[in-house]
Amino acid sequence: MITIIVVSILLILYVWYMTIIKRKNQYMEALSGVDVQLTKRHDLIPNVLKIAKKFMEHEKSLITEVTALRSKTPHNYQHNDTKEVSEYFKMSNEMASKMADLFIQVENYPDLKSNESMLQAQLTYNEVEGHISAARRFYNASTTELNNSIQIFPGNIIAKLTNAKVMPFYQADKAHKKVIDANTIL
């Protein structure tokens, strides 16, 4: 009888261990998916800037800011370090904000706005942003599963064996959470 109880407990602990490992790997896959999409955006930005630069003589400072921010965006960070992942997401949000500013400025240039290359670049950029959004949703779902499995007993004990940590959720920055006043746009 004691043997059955001990074997049952060990089996439960092993299953929980496997679950944590599986969810940790799923989290890493989700974060990698975000990386892939952000890399697509990162690679697309120089093309958008080259097209815009031809037309937007007065917005050189904005183009320079986007270029500088792009070069500061980290690509080699520790995927299991909560601080580095959070910083990576912060830089991603800043880049999205600057690119939104750039596309708003494009509206002030009729020749640029109607330029075929710029239209295609904007469509591609919007498509990549949609993929980034989907990857972030998958990341947050995977993070929820991982965090739940390592915060609930006995997962909190087993997590130490797997080197699993509670990871941060992707959250929009403060600028994206602000209420938009339509009067300032119209």
C-alpha cells in the first residue's frame, strides 16, 4: 500500500515536471515568434525610411530618431531573464510609436502618400504589425500557462528543478494606453 502511494506521488511529481518543461518550451517558442515578427519589422524599417527620406526633407529628425532607435533595439538578450525581456518589449513599443509618428507625417506629403513604393511599404508594415500582435497574444497565453504551472503547488517546488521563472507578460506602454481625444485629430 505504501509503495502504491509513493509511486503515485512520484508519478504525479513527474507529470508536473513534464508539464512545466512543456510550458517552458512553449513560452520560449512564443517569445521566439515575437522575435521573428519584430525582426521582420526591424528589417523592413530601412526600406520605409529610404522611401520617406526622398520626400520628407523637413522630418529628417524623426527619420534620424527611428534609425537611432532601430540600432539600439537588442537582439541578443536572455530569453529567461525577466528584466531583459521587459526591456526588449519596451524598445519594441518605442519603435512602434515612432513608426506610427512617421506614418502620420506621411499623410502631410501627397506625393509620398501616393507613391507606389511607399504604399507597398505601408501595407507590408501593417501586415507585419498584425503578425506582431498575433505573436504577442500567443506569447501572453503561453506565459499564463507557464506562470500558472510554476506558481501552483507543487509546481513552485518543481520549478526550481527546471530553472523555470515567472515571466513578464507583454504589456502596452503608457502611450498606447492613453485615451485618444478625437478633437486633436480632426
